[in-house]
Amino acid sequence: MNVAVPSRPSELLTSDNINIVKQYFRFIAEKDYGGACSLVAGSKCNATKPVAVANFSREFEKLANGYEYTNIKDYGLVAPSGKNVVCVKYSYRYKSDAQP
């Protein structure tokens, strides 16, 4: 009996998805919460909806340096919903956190 072993997906070294994730973290680092919000929520976060951007930014204001990505991997996977899947390892620290 032959059993097929699924192949491991190949990691893409560069992709539009990786660039979008990097842009998101760049927006967060620059405190451009409108730009970051528009990447993840589209038209829900634009200049005509400042409350949406304020709500989005509230959590980031609690962080010492925002979110910082340490690794991004794109294997070209697509979720059942049809959305692209990108793996992101990131770090953060709250300003009020006594332990670094």
C-alpha cells in the first residue's frame, strides 16, 4: 500500500503579501494608525472615519514600541475563506509592564 506524504510548501522569499505585512509594521512604527488600519480594514478606516482609526490606535498607545516583527514567512497558502495566509512572529511590550 502506497501512502502519499504531502509535500511541505515552499517558502516564498519575497511576495506582495510579505510587503503588505512589512508596510503594516512600518505604519505602526511611524504611528500612522490610519495607514495601518486601512491595510487591515480597508474603507472602514479612512479620513472620513476618524473614530475608527482612534479605536484602532488605542491599543498601540499602550505599547512601549508598538508591534515589531521579527520574522515573516509566506508559503503561498490560501485559507478556505480565500484569504492569503502569512505567518508573522512579532514582539511587543506594554509601557506598564514591570518585566521587560
